[in-house]
Amino acid sequence: MGGLGETWECEYKFRVEREHVAEHLAAEGEYVLSTPCLILYMERAARMCLDSRTGKVSVGYRVDMKHRKSVPPGRELTLYARVFYWDGRRALVYVRAEDDTGSLVGEGINERFAKS
């Protein structure tokens, strides 16, 4: 299983909850998804995609992601994770998040290491 040339893709849906809003903006009455919570969703999608295919448990050790659009609570996000590098221990996963209108919310790379 795995190889430098093998890639695979996964899709996950998450609902933005009020507890995931940016607190400093919520204090002013603006409720939008915080960047740390977007990264949480994106890293979770990367982990689920890699671990479900390899049967290993992976940990993320680097993220390089951009938060491009605000999203209020109650909206659904679709996350597309694509493992584009896998050597049996280390993986690079591209993750793209879209809201329920199909607009790009965030994208980036999550580097992961699979425990043996």
C-alpha cells in the first residue's frame, strides 16, 4: 500500500457551530468561523483521509493554510482532502474547504507522519 505515485481523495462534511466562532468578533456581534477552527476541520479531514486508507494513525506536524472567506454558524462546509504524497510514513495532504454555496473558504497543505 502506498507509494510515491499513488494519490487518493476523500470528501467530508462538517457543520459550523457557534462554539467555533472567533471570540473577539463575537464580542462585537459578528459571528464567523475562526481560523483555528477552520484549520481544525481541515486537519481532521486530512487525518481521516490518510488514516482510513492506510490503517495507520497519523499526526499532523505542519500546516500551511489560507482562510479566504468568513462563514457564519449553521453553514455546512465540504472538505476535500487529497493525499498527493505518501511514502509509508510521511504524507502531504492538500485540503480545500468550500461552503454550502460552493465558494472557497480555505485551502492548504497538511504534513502528516504515520506512527508505526
